[in-house]
Amino acid sequence: MKKKSLDEINGSVNVPTVYESAFWQKFLAYSGPGALVAVGYMDPGNWLTSLAGGGQYGYTLLSVLFVSIIVAMIMQSLSIRLGVVTRTDLAQAIAQRVPKPVRIGLWLLNELAMMATDLTGVVGTSIALYLLFHLPLIVGVFLTVADVLVVLVFLRFGIRRVEFIVLTTILVVGAIFTIEVCRAHPSWLAILNGIIPQSKIITNHSELLLSLGIIGATIMPHNIYLHSALAQSRRYDEHDPAQVTETLKFANWDSIIHLIAALIVNALLLILGGTLFFHTASLNSLADVFYGLKNHQIVGTLSSPVMSWLFGFALLITGLISSITSTLAGQIVMEGYINIRLPLWKRRLLTRFVTLIPIVIIGCLIWFNEQQFEQLIIYAQIILSIALPFTLFPLVAITSDQKLMGNHASPLWQTIIEYALVILLTGLNLSALF
């Protein structure tokens, strides 16, 4: 019997059949996986790129955020389709189609990508603990082990509890930045202008590089793997074509709405950077923003310890939650590619410790310097850029396979567009390396 993806939550949530219940009842039943994925679009890597984009170029790069999220919606939709139609996650689907040496190679590459993703959450959480409570960075790093244990506790009560926590986090973070942006009194006309793409984004080399950073921080391999597994958490009749179609419909609605929420949070971060720090001060780190928000010389009358604390708190909870979802993604990759069989708690801790070991080693080498430590997030984005084509190309290929996907396979015209997007996205991300 084929091993189920994220076996402990697979098919664990009952949903109404296609023949019963009203729209909103069905929508609420299917809502949740999109929130877990969306929080990956708000990790500290996104924070750094969005804030830096606003601080250096005002609202100009809002258009890049919009384009990035649209492409993300397309790719997440393919991931959902794979999971719902085949009851297989992307790691399992690839592993079934490649010889063992290639499978091992892809596992190692994707394991590195998962480590990079987890690293972003761990480092972001550690920096938040340092800024808020002056905890040494090394202490913050080891405290992040606790979030793995917390998610294990909550999963014992079902994935819906975790989904609720994540959704609450998104709402809290969104509320915090809405308050901070409203207090900053941005120019709404300038914001609307920023949504319109401008040619200087391409012609200005430094602006282009930061745009690539935003794209790279948005489209990440772990979210693709994660969604293909989470889409299977709902219990439905996979042999009923009407039920499969309806599951796809509501799963995509769930994804789109939560990705719009992620877009709003990232846009608020960029607007905050553009309003308070554009041509005002250098914005090189999260600490610059934290201390800048309570510095009268930088933000004038808007300076407030409360605004600074809220910023740090939002960083803390998004770092914690994003590291939880990256740990789940790491489990999917490990199980899918090499079929590792360990008790659940051992798998989770192994995934986390695989990330912690290089962080601690590097941290010791740089004496846990806050600014240099934060550079690890930037390096993580580079690793994700390298791993991206090895995730997206197989995804497009598998979801266009009519033998596997049946009526839900991508038509030729759609497949061509998807390949074009992947090639463009990969080229842009890789260009940042040279």
C-alpha cells in the first residue's frame, strides 16, 4: 500500500459532499491549507526584501509584488491539482518517475532548499527574540526547537487547530501593519502609481536585483511541496469526478484568498518602508527598522516604542509559524524522495536539527553578530533560487500528463504559458547570482 503524504493529517478533515450544504459551509470546511501556505509568503526573507524595496525605491516595486503573487497563484494551483487528483505530493510524484541516483540527487538538493527555508524562519525568530527581549541569538536559535514540539501537540488535536492558529497569526500581523501604515499617512495616489509597472525597474540594475530578490523570496520550493500534501487533508470521494472538481474549486478559492492576504501584508511592509524610510535613513536590516520606528530623528513625530514593539512581535510570530510550515515541508521531501520511516516526533526533530547544526556552526564563526547573522537570510534566498527550476519544471510536466491527470491535465496552451513563466522566473532568479 502506498504511503500517504503527511499520513497523520491525510484525509483527516471531513467536508460536505457536492450534493449537500451551502456555499459558505463548504468554503469554511475547505479553508485552512491556503493559510498554512500563505504564511510562507510572509517569512523574514519577504520582510527583508519588501522593507528594503520600500526604503530604497519608495512604492515603485509594488508592481513586482503583484506580479510575483499572480505567478505564485498559478504554481500553487498546479500543486493543489496534483494533490487532489492523484492523492500524491510532488516529492512522491517525482520519485516515482526518476531512477534512484536522480532521486537521491533531487532529495539532497531539495533538502538543502528546505534547510534554507527553515533557516529563514529560525534566524528571523532569533532576531525577534533578541530585539524584543535581548536574548542572545544562540539562545533564540535553540528555543526554536520548541515550536516543533508545539506543532506536534496541536497536530494531536487535528490539523484544523494548526490552521486556526496560522489564520489568527495572519490576521494579527495584517492588523499590526495596517495600524502602522495608517499612522504613517502614506500618499495613496503614489501607492496606486506604484502598482503600475515602470520601465526603470528593468533598466536600473540595483532596482532589478532587488526585484529579483522579491520574486525569489515569494516563489519558494517548500510552498509547492507543502500545498500538494495539505490539499489531501480533506476527506472526499476521489472516485467521484464531481466531488474531485468541487474539491479543486474550493481548494483554489482557499489558496487565492490567503495569497491575497499575503500580498496585502507584503505590500504593507513595502509601503511602511517607503513611507518612513525612503530617502530618510539606510535600511539594511530588520534591526534598522525596529530601532528606527522609535527614533524621532528618523521617523519624526511618528516615533513610538509601541510601533517598534509591534513590529518586533509581528516578526516573532511570523518567524515561528513559517518555521513550522517549513518543517512540515521538510518532512514531505524526506518521506517522498527516500521513504524514510521514523516516528513522527523523531522526523520533526531530525528535520529541525538538520537546520540548526549549520546555523550554530556559522553563528560561532561570526560570533553571532546580529547583522552578519541576518545575512544568512539573504544567502538562503540564493539557495532557493537555485532549487526553484528543479521544483517547477517537474510540477508543470507532471500536471500536464493526461495519463496521470485525466480531464484535469493542463491543456497544451496552458502548459506552454506555464513553461514560459517557469523559464522566465528561473532565468530572472539565476541572473541575480551573476
